[in-house]
Amino acid sequence: MNDHDIELPDPCKVILLATDGSEFSAGVERVGMELAAQNHSRLHILRLLLADTGTDAAIVEEQDAALSLERIGALCTERAIDHVPLIRSCDEPAQGILAAAREVQSQLIIIGRRGRRGLAKHNVGDATTRILDKQERSVLVVPRLFSYWSSGVLLVIDPEETEGDHAAMTAIQLAKGAGIPLTILLVADDNDETREANQTVNRLVAMANLQEVHAEGLVQSGDIDDVILEVARQRSADLIVCEPRDRSVIDRLFNINKLVQLIGKAHCPVLVVQGVRQEN
């Protein structure tokens, strides 16, 4: 196998799309179906039942869930998407979504930035925040008005978190599948780090070019979120790909998740890529 034939990961082989059937899930549904169609994925479409069993509210919720899944299923059938409807009862949405992801062994969860239930902080719903905190699966967080990426992918790399280059290879595959350019960004703190960062970025640019993806690298300094959002705007990127961030003791003490803050400010979906996991 030569460099040109490097095996890319398949982050979309099995996808779990979590929808609540509301307008907040419209973007999730559009992106999930398009991604599954492009990658010939198996798409599991999940609706959670949160009302107490046997109540009038539960009956209404079950009927709404069935109609919602029937609607999405019909759209999938039109596009020859391999899809599986799932209805599951749970007490807490994040736990229900993660349990379903384990059940179907999905590599990727697609979820809305917020839903119609629960609290929202930094424009990101409580369930989405909890799922990101768990760091069990790759998670694609989609704003409700979004359709699909068509302009560019922005990959944000951390030189201390790129073991196996899984996030980089995922971004390359998504850019290649959509036929759009890739920008590789590393935010450095000092001159010594900048020199090493350039080597990392150049290596990943070369990897992307070998896969016939037009890629450019950037090394910039500044507040990481401000830099990411500005570069995304300048490069017209409509998908941001990154890795999970380690949270400091202070961040955990005050329940601060800066990645959630970034997702809440971003104009486009953010894909948080986990490393390859083995199911028990």
C-alpha cells in the first residue's frame, strides 16, 4: 500500500440520528439523510419517549413519534437510504441517546444544537452538552436551519491530541466526499510551538493532497475560539471538525465546557471526533 492508498476511517458506517420531531431537529434530519446517502451508511433514526408510561401525554407522544419516523422513513426510502426506525423510552434524553448509540454500535451521533425540551446554555441544549461531556462517540452538532456543507471544511487540530490522526483523516474523507476544500488550522501559543506546529500542519496538508483533496494549512495565535470562528468565516467553511478538549480543574469546578461555547457560537455544524472505539 502506497501513501496515495492510505486507508481512511469510515466515520459514517453506522449513524444514529436523534430527532425530537420539532423544528429544532430539521437540520439534523437533513444532514443525517444527506450524509447517509453520500456514504451508503446505515441510518438509525431515534425518537425518545419521555412521558410517563400509560398517561395521556405518553399516548400522544407515541403517536407523534410514529408519524415522525414514518415521515423520515419515507424520505429515506425515496433516496434508497438504509434506515432503521427506533423508538425508546427513557427518563433523561442524553442517557437515552447514548444507550441507543451503544445498542446499534454507531460510530457517529447526529444531534441538534438544542431541542424543544430542557434547558439551553450558550445556545446549546442540556442533552447535547451532556452527550459531549461523556465523550463516548463522535458527535455532529447541527443548527436547526442548516442544510449541508458545500463550501469548505475547517479542521482544528491539537498537536497533543492527534494520535493516529483520526480527526484529520475523518475531515479529509468528509471534504473528499463533498468535493470541497479543506483548511487545517492549528492555534499555537509561542514561537517554539509555532515551528513544530508548521511541521504538523504541513504533514496533514500533504496527506490530504495525496487523497486529491485541496488543502491549505494555517498556524495562528490568539484565543482559540475567536481564531476558529474568524478562520471559518474567512474561508467560508460550513463544517468545523475538531477533537474533544481536556477541561481544566477550574472549568470542571464551575461546569464550564469551552467546546460547548464554541458550538453555540458557530454558524455551522461542529463535528467532535473521538478516536476509534472497540465495543465490548
